[in-house]
Amino acid sequence: MLWIDIPLPDAGTCPETDRLLAEARTLIESLPAVQERHGLDTPAVTRCMEQVGGLLFRAVTAHDPEAFHPDRERAGAVSTDPESPADDQTIAYHVVADRDLAGLPWHWLHNGVAFLIETSGIEAASHGSRVPRDDPPRLWMHRHRNLRVSSGERADDQRVRPEVLFVPGHGRDEIRRLIFREAEGIDRALAASSPALARLRIPGAVTPGLLASRAMLYQALHFAAPTSQPPEVSQAGENRWLAGLIAAAGQPDADPDTLDDLVGLDLEVVGVDPIEAALDQAVATYARRGVPAAVGPGVPAVEVAWWLDDGPVRPERLGRDGCLPPLVFSNSWCSLGWLGRRFLAAGASTFIGTAIPLYSRPARHFAALFYGALGAGLCACAAHREASLALRERLGPEHPSWLAYGIQGYGCLRLADL
């Protein structure tokens, strides 16, 4: 793909852009009412997406009328592999905006004729599309390079393939069965390439402690949770998490870092008993069950990101410990707007997430299609676009699920390069 960077103007620079972006936000905020009235997957939702995309297109072109001119050379244009791949001549638009605006559904861009994603890749970030050359190598790359050199194995040996860690979210038992059906679909998709470029790791259980200690050994994290409703923890899960926290807090030599993992918050305690402070913060987090709006500013930094069997996980914690792999796919409720910027700020290179609530069946299909394309060698942005178009072919152009997923960060990276 050939990237064209499209920098948005600073707030107050172009009043027309500001007005149109505000109008797009208002329309986005009305989407839940549209879905409640007509259904999650009805053409009325797709029409609303089209209207939002038109507003976003006009907001960009109000500042730069030639922003989407495909022949225009820009300093930020990059190619994933200049030698031969077939997707290299496809245009991709990279919207450069502040963290709040980067969370808008830019993949809905619509020029009044069609969605731009039908012909071009679309992504957003608070930085340009070009990957900095001075980025330190990922721990994953060190590990697999050392293994390859020490073992003398071929590059396609399964022991040196990138691994995707499947992270099941906690929820009701009937939802959990659907979550592992998603894992099976991803596993089949990755294994379909010959030779397989990557494999899915499905552990018996994933806990906050496991992520904190081993997540950096994987090339990607795939979190699977309900996509049609906000995070919900079953009574059994709630009791197990709180019981574990209380048990840890009751130990005479309780480690504040251990409690921090359980609570999901950073403890900054001055002159207060750390055990009591941990429990207070746990109760506050446990009581605050609402999830912030999918799009828009003002998301509290302490909001929990993922609920696992043994408690909450936040990207800030993983980033602080240097435990985030380069690719994060959060197949959960409205994750694009309120989680994408947090994972990228914490150190991930690329984030895939949902822009609207959708049912589990199309969510599972999209995940399998995305990893099938990624495992076949496409870059993240090309894989996102191919999965979107394949889902449209399967469900029809009026079904909104093909527009449900957005991408943020460096979409030019392939699985082996992330």
C-alpha cells in the first residue's frame, strides 16, 4: 500500500472543519438510539454511518480540498515492501489527528458516492504513517531471532513463527462458549496459509499476572468479549476476583504491586495503609460499572480496559511494564474510540477495534477474515480492508457489520514486522 498522510488542522484553525467534526460527533452519539430503535444490524445503521462519513469527508476537505487526491505526493507516503507485493499500489489514507479525533470512525469516510474503504485503506493515529527508524527492536523479535540462530531451524519452522495470544474476556457461561468459537475460527484462518506464517496460542486461562509477565513474548494480543453490550462480569467472576483480592490483602507481607495487579490501578499511597487503600480502590472500581462513550473526549484514565477471569487489566499497566506486544485486537464492545488511543499510548503499534455494537456472529467472522489476510502476508491496514470487504460480500452492503471495525496506528506493518 502507498500511504498518503492527511494532517487535520489544529482546533480553531479552520472553523468549518471544527463545525463539521462537531456535527459528526453529534450524529455518532445518536447511533445507539438508532440501533435501539431499528436493531443493531439494520440498513438504518448503515445509512447513519454514511452520513457520518460524509461529514468527516467534508471536514477534511474544508481544510484541504485535495486531501484525497490519489496522485498527490506527500512526505508521509510509505510502501510496506517496495519490491513486489501486489497490494503495494493500493492507496491508503492515514488521518493524522490528536488522540481524541483519531478515535473517530475514519473508515466511514464517504465522498457522496461511496465509502472510500471500497477502494482504499483508511487508518488514523496521532502520528504519521512512517514508522520511526530509531524504534528499538521488539522483545518478540529478539526472542525469535535468537531461537532461529541457536537452533539452526528454517525460517518457516513452527517454533519461530509469530504467535497471537488469545485472551478470553470474562462473562456469562453461554457467552464464553461463543468466545471460544471465535478462537477456533482464528486458528483455522491462520493455519489456512501454506506454510502458516503465524499460529494462535490458546492457553487454559489468561490472568492479569500472566499478561504482565509474558505478553511481550507474543506478536499480538486478541481479546474476545461480548461485542453487543458493555462489559459485564458474572457473579461468580466478581466473587472470585474480590475473594482473591481480600485474600492477598490479608497476607502479612502483602506486596502493593501484587495488589495493584488485582485492582487494576496504580497505587500512589502516601501516609495511608496500602492494604486499606487497595481495597478502597477496588471497591470504587468494582462499583463503577459504566463504560465511557465509544467516541469522544473525557474518558477517565483509570477506566478498566479488559475484564479477565481474575480481574481487570489496563493498557497503562502493561505499557508501564513494557509488556504490550505490537498488535492489539480488542474484539469487544465499542473498543475503537475509548481503548485504541490508550493501547497506542501504552506502546502498541497497531490497534483494531469495534466502532459500534454488533452481534457475535459477524464479529467472529470478521476476526477470522482479518487474521486469514494477515497470516497470508498482508499488512495490517490491507488485512483490515480485505476483511471488511469480504464481510460485506458475505452479509450484503447494507449490513453495517462490514464497517464496524477501524484501525489505528501503523497499518503499514505486516505480522512479521510489527
